[in-house]
Amino acid sequence: MSELLIRNGFVFDPLQGIKGDRMDIGVKDGKIVEPGTLKNAKTIDAAGMTVMAGGVDIHSHVVGPKVNVGRLFRPEDKLFKSPYKSPTCSRMEMGSSVPSTFKTGYDYARMGYVFVNEAAMPPLHSPHVHEEIRDTPIIDNAAMPVFGNNWFTLEYLKNNEIENNAAYTAWLLRATRGFGIKVVNPGGSEAWGWGLNCVNIHDPVPYFDITPAEIVKGLIETNEFLGLPHSVHLHCNNLGNPGNYVDTIESLKLAEGYAPKNDFGREQVLHLTHLQFHSYGGDSWGNFESRAKDVMDYVNAHDNLTFDMGQVTLDETTTMTADGPFEHHLCSLNHLKWANVDVELETAAGVVPYIYSPKVKVCTIQWAVGLELALFSKDMMRTFITTDHPNAGPFTRYPQVITWLMSRAARDETMKTFKWLDKTIDATSIDSIDRELDLYEIAQMTRAGPAKALGISNTYGGLAPGMDADIAVYALNPENMPSDPTDIEKAFSRCAWLVKDGIVTVRDGEVIAEPAKRTVWVDVKVPENAQVQRDIYEHFLRHYSVKLDNYSLFDEHLHNPRVIEVDTTQ
Amino acid sequence: MKTVTLTLTNSPELMLEGQNITPDNFAGKKAAEIAALDVWEGKQKSPLGKYFTVEGDGAATAEETKIVLRGDCTRVKRIGQQMTAGEIVIEGNADMYIGGWMKGGKIHVKGDVDSFCGIGMEGGELVVDGNAKSHLGSSPRGEWRGMQGGLIRVAGSVANDTATFINGGTIVIGGDADIHVSTHGEGGTVIIKGNAKGRVGGQMVKGDIYVYGTIENPLPGFQMVGEVEQEVDGETARFAHYIGDLGERHPVSKGKTVYANLYTRI
């Protein structure tokens, strides 16, 4: 019977509409309770500090085979780059852009995060994903299997068999203990198996003869047919290329006419991930420019969409994505080392190191595009902070991203380091934006919003009684915000307190306990479907390198599961 | 200039990790404070004074500090690692990583050194009177930004993988070099006054290599384009001029394709 009272903090909880009121938060047995019901509580004095729910990251590459390739092929990412020696943790904390599992868990906890959604799980390699989830301390994890280039999905959707695709999706979520439908460069990664790509959303996939647009629409229909907690999570076609905002807006339009159908409070049918990489104008690197305004005009006007930023943090990092053709393209631009892999019937992946330099015009424009997306947004409950870790920058830079969003002075300070400042200002709108976000909006972008979009806002992302007692306290006084923006960054880098599941986990920025972490997955009950059963059997017999019996995740790989049940048979 | 003399009186059983032995760390410290600096032997941390007797104090700055190492340092690694200024003289042999990631100052080794010396070097001078083993002036494992600047001079011979990913700076080898010289090089100069075994300049994009003797197995990716007379390391000689590695990408600068140059003396 452990009780805890977090007293007198300025509480920001967008899920309940609480905007910095001075309140007490009660905790009993790992859940949030009314403070009045506590009898013998230990007290945390949060006077003069900001209290939020534990952070929720909607899109981050932290576990699985391609992350591990990044760790293996970048020994230089560890050398002299992770000097921090925690006085309280004895596990190996190394790596900068691709940290070790232990460093990943500890660093998220130090920033006050409790839930991280792994952005791309190759279904065939789900055991690896779950083993790394087990080894990542403290934070709860979910992982989304990739569907956008899966042979089953392509065949069902080509024949417009939504019900069969739904049955297959339910089967694969269970086989991989997955969380939702991730789509990476729909069709393009499959075309990469032929050395090709899908250059726009109407460019058909070789052999399958289905277009990316049809794949995305079919998956939205599948997702809403099943009523999953999260929506389709889309990495659009043509990532990272000048002029791609046209393809992006066309992809956004695919969601028109669809309404969310679920029991989890989710209001979008399509989540656009790392939108920064998809909001570029121009037709070459020479006249590369921001089109964040055009993209955001569309997003602001359509309630059934959410997005995360994918903010470039101007660091040396490691790109890794299931967008195989893109990584090859990137390698031919920067001539650094390159790893690529094809995952049988399912997906592909690539890894290339990348340096976002303030001396390079394209990089500083990318930096501006990400911030513009957030600053042009009219609804912060649909706008989430990410760096597409580690693609646009490491997740440990979220505090810096928050500071840029909260302070024009911090943005100006960074822009002073740009070699091509005038050209960057000409190609973007960043210099004309004075907007500074407040702590309530930051709470929307880092906890309440992502939790709602993931369909887990009954458990994570808020401070209402009955929810998990995940509470982050930051040494920031909203009535007396620091004049130096770097103090904001410091406060968000190392939270004063983190309580996870009612256990005091971080104090003064140091991890002092490791509460049991969970694996969150979605179990969908669907009616028996003999045709899909037979298709799965046939494909494994003919095409897979593993037997069907060995494909599904064995229970011993699954660590401390928290199952979200969806029943479509009712 | 103030001199700190370290004499190895109690030899380590394992290799000693001596990355604290730099003018930067000794500057502003008295002899007793220097003797208290950490060194690692295997997994055990000990004070420097357990192995060395320390005579003399450090000067106020690294520039003014000179370190002399006496005794058999064959099993002392990482002397002068990441140093930025000052001087180190090693009277005998030394182990691996001497002058690794060095930014400035000078190291003079009067005996031989082991592998990985001068890796990731950015500036300064490393002089070895004897021989060096593998990965001299090379890039650290996984790193594509190798030696950036500075000078490495080895009077004797070197083993393999010299100057991998070299970007700048100069390496002068008085004797012979084993296989792999300037692999993936994108700048800098390597001068081999003896013979080279083979794979000289493999996947090289930019930069220069001079070989005074013979190359036992030259690479087919290098093509002879003529003969030139050049002054190298203070003496003028005639060289056959090759460009390459033709199997690798090459940047174009001012309308001209840039190749790596390989010169062999005739």
C-alpha cells in the first residue's frame, strides 16, 4: 500500500483541461487517486514547479534489428561521445545517436518520459524487437509492425478484400505482439526489391500492380474496420526530396471522407509521421525551400489528421528507416557507410550516418521546416514533438526542441550559427514567426496529444484519477519562467522528479529506481477466416524462409505484457 | 618550460592505460598531485605513483610542460592521448595509442611503438625513432574522418593499415610499409622512403602517396599519367606519376576531376 502526494505544483493536464492550476496529485498503489482519499502518504513538495503526466513518445526508433545495425556499425558513435557516468546506475550507458538499450531507458526517464512507441517493427524480426524491449529499462514500449509493403496486404488490398486484410492484420498483430499499423513508403520499399521506387502515390508497385494511394486507403479502411486504438501511422512516399510537399498533400487527401471508428477516444484516421521530411518545395537542392505553410494549411483544416514533427536538431546522427530506397539515395549523396537489408515478404531497411550541419543550407532549411510546422499549427493536440529519433536527431534533444518552440530568442541564438542565414531566411518563414508556445501547449504535444492519438489516453498522458501514476515534475515556475532559454532546456533534460506506476523513479535528474516496464500490444478478436488461414499457410510453405510454427512470437520473448483488447465479433 | 620526469619503477603486470599522461593533465599540478592521477591496469584503477616515481612539477600551462618517461614503457598505452600542447619524450619503447587523437604539441619516442599510434590525429607532431606497428595515423574503428592534420615521422618500418581514411596532415616513414596505405584516403600525404608491400591507395579519392622504393603488388586502379620532378621532405627527385583509385568516385573541382596521386621514384 504505497501512497504518495505531490503537493502544490503547477499542474498541466490537457486531457482534463487543467492549465497550470496549483493542485495536489494523489497516488495510491500505482494509480492516480483523489488526494483526499490518502491516509498516510509520503509527500513530494512540488511548490514552484511544473507537474505533468509522464511523457509519451509517438514515434521513435529505439529497439529492433535496424537500431542494432546502427549500434554495430557506428562504434565511433560511442567513442568519447557518451561520457556521462551516472552515480546511481551501473548499467553500460553508451552511444550518442544510437544509445544502448540501458541508456535509452534511463535517458527517457531522466526527461520525464514513460511510454515510447517503437516506430517500425519488421514482423519477421519481432523476437529481436521484444528482446530489446525487455532490455530497455523503465519505459513502457509498444511496437508497430510495418504493413505498407507486405505481400499479403498488397494482394488483399489489390482485390479490395478489406475483411480479409483485417483478419490478416489481426493475425499479424498477435503473431508479433504489435500495436498498430505502420506504413513506410507504401509500395516503394517493395519496389526496391526490383531496384525501383514508387516516385509518387499513383506509381504502381511492380508485379503487384497496386498504387501507394490504394494501399493507404485500404489500410485506413482496415484500421477503422477493426477499430484499433491507433490510426494508420504513415511515412509518406518520396521522403526527403525537394518538391515532395505535393505528394504529401496528395497523401493527406487520401484520408478525406473517413471518420474514426473506435472505443479509445482517438479522433484521427491518419497519423503523418516526421512531417518535416515531407514538406519541401523547389525542384533541386539549389532552390530547396520550405512548404510547411501549404502543408499546415491543409492539416489545420482537416480534423481527422495528426502529425509529429521529426525536428532536425543539427547534430551528427544515424538515419535508419524501413524506406530502403531512400537510404540508398542518401548514401549516394553523402558517401558515408551504408547498410541495407530486405526482409523477405515484408519490408526492407537501411542505415546511413548523417551530419546535419549549421554550415549546410539544406540542413538549416530542414531545421526551420520542422519548427514552422509546429508554429503554424492551430491544434497542439494534433501536433507532436519528435525528432524521428535518430533520423533527424537523437531523442535526447527533445528539451532543445521544446526550448526552440517556447522561445524566439533561443531560435535566434541558433540561427546566428548558420553559415547561410540569409538564404535560409529567404527559403523559409521561420524569421517572420514570433509565436512562442506555453507549457500547456508543450504538455499537449508531449503527453496528452500523443496518448490520445495512440488510443491510450485512458492510461497514459494525463493525471485523472484511475490513470497510471506516471508523473513528471520539472523545476520550472510558470509564474516566473527563466529569462535564459537554456534554463528551460536544462529543466526538461533532467526532471526534478519522475514517478512511474507510483514509484519514485528519478530524483534531481538521476534514476533511483527501476519500476517494472511493460510491453503494450493490441489483441484483436476477429471471426474465423478460413481463406486467410489458408493464404498464410500457403505463403509460408512457398515463400518464407521460416516455418509458420516458428514465426509467431514465443511467449518467453514477451516481457510483462499489457494487452489492449479489441473485439470485432460483437 | 618545466619538466616532469616519470620513471617506471614498478612494471605493471597487465597493460597500463596511461591516457592521463599528458601535458594538459599535468599542467598546474605539483609532483604529488600528478602521482595521484588515475591509471587503469585491467579493471583496476590505481594512482600513477604506484608504477612511476614522479619528479618535478607541471608548469602553469600545457605549453610550458614537458614530460620525460624513463624505464621500459613497452606496456604503457595511450601516452599523450588527446594532448593539445607541450612536449613528451619517451626514452625507450611504448605501447599502443601513443599520441592518439592528438591536437597539438610534440611527442618523441626514442624506441619502438605498437599499433594505433597517432590515430585520429588533428595536429601536433609524433616522432618515432624506431618502428611502428599497424594503424599508424589511421582512423579510429568505424570512423570515416581519419587523420586531419599534424606530422607523424617514423624512422623505421610500419606494419599494415597506415593512414586509413587520411584527410590531411603528413606521415613520413623512413623504412618499409606493409599492406594497405591510405585506404579510403581523402587528403593528406604519406611518404614511404623504403618499399611498400601492396594495396597502396585502395579506394583512395584524394591525397598523395610517395614511394621511394618498389611496390610489390601495385593496384590496377592506378594509371600512370607521366613523370614529374618534385621536392619531397626537403629533397628533389623524379617520380612516375599515377592517378587513382579509378574504381572509386572522384569529386569535380573547377571543372576538373580530382584524383589521388601516387608517385614512385625513378
